[in-house]
Amino acid sequence: MNSKADSKLPLKGVKVVDFGQFIAGPAVGMLLGDLGATVVHVDPPSGPFWDNPANAVLNRNKLIVSLDLKTRDGLDKARALCREADIVIENFRPGKLSRLGLDFAEMRKQRPELITLSIPGFASDDAERRELKAYESIIAASSGVFTDMGLNRVLLGINPSFSPLPLASAYGSMMAASSAVLALQARQVTGLGDQIEVPLAAAVMEGLCYNSLKLEGMPRRYLTQREVEIDRRRDAGLAMDMSYEDLQELLDPFYRSYMCKDGRMFYVVCPSHKHHARRCLQALGIYDELIAEGLNEQDNTYLPVSQWESDTSLGVYPMPKKWADIIAERMKRVFLTRTSQEWQKVFGKTGIPGAPQRWLQEWIHDDYAEMSGLMIEVDDPVYGMMIQPGPVVWLEESGEEALKPAPRQWVEFDEALSSLQAIRTELLKPRQSDDKSGWMSGVRILDLCNVIAGPHSACYLARFGAEVIKLEPATPLYDSWNTVIYGMSQMREKRSVLADITSEKGREFFEKLVAGVDIIVWNATDTQIRKMGLDEQSLKAMNPDAIFCKLDCFGGVRHGTRTDYIGYDDLVQASTGIMMRFGGAMDRPEEHAHVGTIDVMCGFGGTLSIAAALYQKYTTGRIGRGRTSLSANSGLLQVPFCYDYRGRGLFDEPSGPDITGYDVCHRFYQTADGEFLMLNAYGDDAHRLEKLSGFEELAGLEPEKRDVHMVAVFARDTASNWVSRLAEADIAAVVFDNLDSLRSRYSREADGTPGTDRGSYSFSIYSDHPSGHVVTQLDPYAVRSKRAVVRALRPPEKFGTSTRAVLSEFGYSDRDIEALLQSGDVSESWSEEYLPS
């Protein structure tokens, strides 16, 4: 599969054995297979543990064999496959595969070049949880995902709140795939493989790391109307019972949905860019009148608010209620004059982030999604011609090939083994086994990105030893809410340089930077990339060996009508049905509450494309250009229901604010002590549940009466007692946890270690943070390597701190640097304060 002699896919010749079940393990195999690896997937004789059409997506580009690992014959055959592999994947409970007789440590003693990848639900060093049946919802409930679903749900009084998105598996598979390929490219230098673990609980925490950050003494200017209202209600002892309609009036006018002429909602997301809000008001035809009424555009929003000319400014978030109400009311009236489709064109062609709200089914059949390769057709042997998500990650030069994956294919063992044996692997003689370098040691990255996805990609690589130079404009385009607060996470371990690369001298410096790095990362449109001379031909002239990685919002393999539309995470949520599922109806779409729901995952995808390009460079000499997009990542994030085929039933996955799960055996319940318990009795577990005291009547009840019965049963005892009883019956259940509790229990003073040895949850407290605030944030701990170094990340320096030092390193004298500072071509700071007050 994908092993044709003329294939240009970057992982051609890489051999993978995939023992994965459910989502995470198979998804890693899919990601590697889409990039050209030859993948053999192993199922038990009874078939996959998870019976879902999504398996057709997750197992494309794979040969599937059935082996019974509990028999000598099945185990011998599995070992034979592993002896031929470069990468072996499993996602069972820690130690399960070893107990069956497939011990990764022993395999690597025999073959130090082997890369093994374990993706357990909870960390192997988490004594409290590692033996839990770590289904998706069990991980989410344990990790605060369902109890920290955002400000909206707090005000609506909906807590906890269920989400059907497989966040842990999606983030975990992207981190696991990228780590495996990083290890693979490092193997080309060292000759050594690695043993890697990526716990899904740690992965979901990293994917949602912006939600768990705690900054003490946050200046009031950064508090939204919703946060102010929550504080008011708590202080006054008032209930959190706001209606959806009233809640909308607390949203920023540039960060909310508006009803259009066609009865569709249109989502506007342009709150913190220097130009986007102005363009929005101009496109709507109300800019001049609002300016005449006193709306201000503060020239320097990095001054303390006390020094501003007025109480607000276009291009900052959040806006005070007075102006938010005025602007929103005008915008409501104008949006009703056109259809959502018309507004999509107006906003897209004018460079304003905005998108219509759509259902997932509409996105799957969207003309642009088809023409761009974000949705593709695969002729599956079971379901026939299916529409599936396209590749999540690709290289520009082989993207077309990636659009034509082979459907999954069941084969006999001998054919699967032969497919691996036919591929010859040539490696360097291994170095000493005590080599403890990072996978990216000695690699220099130029980060040109903004907001979350792109910057997070470069930050993720820093933990593995990469040196990252973050280049920003001499005068900021985004407000400090976006740059400094988001930067608390994605600016770690980077050196910050400020330069005007549109000026003659700034451009000269920029070209020196480009010539002096190994990798360039930018979340930009093709138009911006060509303008800055970073298209393929122009970059070759500046640095023929540099790998370029592009992340964007709507891009696919092929250029289409919306490829160059700019946008953010929220707009992809709107375009692909995530907001409609979360809100439940066209007239009440709701942002999936976690900051960076798709953004951080896309950052991991950027890293995967970089790793694949590095591996290709080492093995073929070809210089690739890595690609991913927020829209491409949305397919994996919705993989349990992101497909269509003839005969498929309704798109009736759980949606809306009131859902508690999938069914009576997979949902949450409130118990006698007021605590919430997540039950996940999957498959045979459901039959065991029916035999427990109190549940004997369940099997005989009509479906519509089961839910009421279960609610009454769980209300009879405490959550902890229920968890103990269910555990004795080997049924998965956990008490809901929350981020405050996890942060309190698993925080320590920053000690220079990455937290990779601290179980499923790990935070560091920075009492001497450069910002002057006490900051508690998640550690870079989800990827655990037996061989390579994973380093702790230094807190982010103030923007511009390294400008002078980097200029000096690139050959500028002190006199040259002073001249550049005086001319404004470069800058050492945006503001007096680290976090403007």
C-alpha cells in the first residue's frame, strides 16, 4: 500500500505495524499511511473492538490481518510482523501488550533501531488510574473536559456538559504520530530508534492547555463581559441561569453570530487585529457613522488603559459594554440584508474573518471541501463509495498522491508479512545507546506565525531541542490579549525579535534570518507567502535547503475558492458543523468552549509535516514544503461521524447543550452526594451492568423508560461508592474532576523538569515569571521518550527581548543595531509593561 516505486510520498518505505483499537492507535496508522508508510493493522479474530463506519477512514491505506494474540500461533505471527517494522503502535492499558508476550523493551534490545509507540489512556506511571478502562469519555471526565466547558455554559447553568468530540484521541494521535516521525528522522542521524509513550489524558490536557493556565492578578482590561457577570452573580449569590438570548448580549460584537436574510447565522471572529474590525465595519457600511459618534481607534493599545484617549479602541478584545451594545445592534440590522453565502464572499474577498454556520452533513458535501481535497472519495469494500476526510497533513509536492488513498484491505498473514519484507531498510550503524540528544537538537526554526496554531507548532518542537526565533512586526498587528496572554503558552523557549520586514533594512535582516535557519513556519495565505518571497522558487534562491511549513484556515491540497480566506479556529468550527452540534440548532450555534479546540491540534499537525519533510530530506535529498490546515484537522476531530455513504442513516450524533452522553450506558449521572459520575459500559460491559444490584430490571424495560430508571438508581448512593462497585464488576466509571482541582493537586514550583515522570497530570508554578505575575501552567509532558531528551520550556521572554542579541549573531555591529532601532526598522519592545495594564 503506497509502496509503488514512483511514489513521492515522504514516508515511502517506512514499515508500520498497528495493533491499535478504537480511535487513537488506528488514527496514528492512518496519518502515517496517508504520508506513504506501508501499514499492517492487526485485529482480533472477532473484529475491531469498536464497530463503527469510521474504521473505514481510520484503516485506509492499510492491510488488515486477524491474529489471536492469546494463542502461540497468533503471537508468533505478530512477532514476525514486528521484526520487519520500523514503527510499532499500540494503545492498550499500560503493560497489556507486554503481558500478552509483545514486550517493547525486549524488542528494542534486539533491534535498537525500532521505534515503539504506546498510547495508553492514562500514563504508565499513574498508579491511581493506569488500570482504568480509558474510554474517551472516561478520560474527558477525569481531565476536567466536561466540567470546564467555558464561560457560556457557566452562565447558562449547564455544568457538567457532554461533548461527543473525541478530543483526547484526536490530540493524542496527532502528538503520537508527530513524535514517531520525529524519532524516525532522528534515527537517520543516530541510527537509534526509541520507545515512546503518549498518554491520552496528558495529550488532551496539552490540547486544551490554554484553558488550564492561571495568571494571578490579571488586569481588568482583559476580563470579558461574561467574566464580569459571573463574578457579579457569585458575589451576590445569584443563580447561573442566563438564557441563551441574554447571553448573546454579553458577547463581543466582533466575536459572535448574526442572523442573515436566509435564516442562517454568520459567525464573525475579528476582535483583536489592528485592521480586521475596521474592515468589518467598512464592509457593513457603518464604520463612518460609528467613528462620527465617537468610536475610537487608539494608535497604541499597548499603553496602559489609563493613558488611552478613550475607554476603548477598535482592534482590541474585549470591548466595554457601552460600545459593544451599540456596534452589535447596528451589525444585527445590516446582516439581515444579505444571505449568509453573500456575506461569506464579502468577508472572504475583503480579508475579514467570518463564515456561515453549517451542519457537518453540509460540510461533507460542500463543493469547496470536495474541490480542495478536504473531503475525498474512497471505495471501501464494506460501505462502497464513501466520502471521507482528506489527508490531515501533506507535503505540497506529493499532495495529489495523498488524495488517492487505497481502501482498507483484509489479507492473509503471509501477504501482510511479504509486504513488509519486500521493503528494504538501510540505516546508519547505531551510536552508543546512551546518546541522550533531543530529536531536534541542532535545528534552528524561524517562527513567523500568529495567534495559536502556528506558534504552538514551533513551541512543540522546542521541547525536543529545536532553537526557535520568533519574528514579529516592529509595531504589533494584534492586541496584547492575543499576543501576550496567548504567548504565555506558545512563546515558551523562544527568542523574540521585532522587525519591520516590509522596510528595506528590515527586509535585508529578514533575508539573513531565512538564509540562516533550517525550518520556516508561517500561518499565512499563498498571497502573503508569495509577497514575502517564501514561495518555493523564491525561497530556493535565499535558502535552498530550508523546509517551509504552511498552516492556514481553509486550505486543502488543491487551491479553491476559499483557500486564501483568512480565519481562525472558531470559523472552522462554524464551517464544519462543530458549533451547530455544540449549540444544537441553527438559531443557537455555540462555540465549542475550549480555547484552541482545533488550533493546538493543527499545531501538532504542522510538526508532523515538518518531521515528514525532514525524514524525506534525509532519505531522498528532496526539500519538501509541509502543509496542514484547521479545516483538515476538523475531519479527525469529528472522525466518529465525519463520513457519508449510500444507505447511511441520519446524522444524529449527540448535539445541543442538554445532552448527557450517547445512551443510558454511556452518559453521566448525578449521585446521592451531588457529585457527577461518568459511566461508560461499552459492549459486554453493558451486559455485566444489568447483573448488578439495582440494574436487574434494565434489560426488561422499554427504551424510553431506561433513562428514568438509571437516574433513580444512581441517585441512591454516592459517586465514590458507585465507582467502587462498578470497578469490581470491571465496568468503566469515574467521578468528574475539574481543572482547578487538577491544577491544585498536581502543581509544583517550576524545577526545570518537563513533568514527563509525573503521571497523567503535571503543572508548574512560576512565582518569578518574567511577566511579574505568578503563573501556573501545564508542563510539556505528554510525549515521553526512553532515549531522547524532552526539555522543560523556559517562560516566555518579553516581546523584543532578543532583538539585539539575534541581530548581533547575524553579523550586525552595535552601531548597525542602534541605527536600525533609531529608524524603527527593528524594535526591542512593544510596551513598558510585559502585560499592559
